[in-house]
Amino acid sequence: MVTHPYSIYIWHAAHGVRGQPTWYEALQAFTEDDALYTANLIHMDSNAVIKVMRYGLNLACFPDEHTVELCERQIAQQQTRLLEQEEV
């Protein structure tokens, strides 16, 4: 049983040459209103890229959906590069 179905993820860019970009789960919320309100406050304070998810589906993206998609694409490219390096 899931106690807090809503999760707030904050984007962390790659640090250094070998660092990997990733989403960090910063908070879980019990209601959608709490999750959206908190994510909006975090974004307004830090200008971070944030996504609110429930059961693996994006409910909201801050600042917008396009920015979150770019972050997802960067993770996919990094994983592809790592796989290519392992094959060599």
C-alpha cells in the first residue's frame, strides 16, 4: 500500500566530467494539492526544474513540460554514452 502517492522530483545536472544527471526525489505528498503547492514554492524559491509525479506519470512540470523533456533527453543521452563506452 502506498502511503504518499505523489512525489516531487528535482533535477540535478551532472557535476564534473564523470558526473551523471539525475532526478532526486525531494518530497512525497499525500494529496495532489499539497504536492503542486509545494513544488510551486520550491520552483519559485530556487528556479529549479521540478516534476510532480503520481504512479510514474507526470502531473505537473516546472517551469514547463518542454524543459523537463530536455532533462529526460539528457539522461537518455548520458546512458547511451555509458553503454557505448562499456562495449569498447
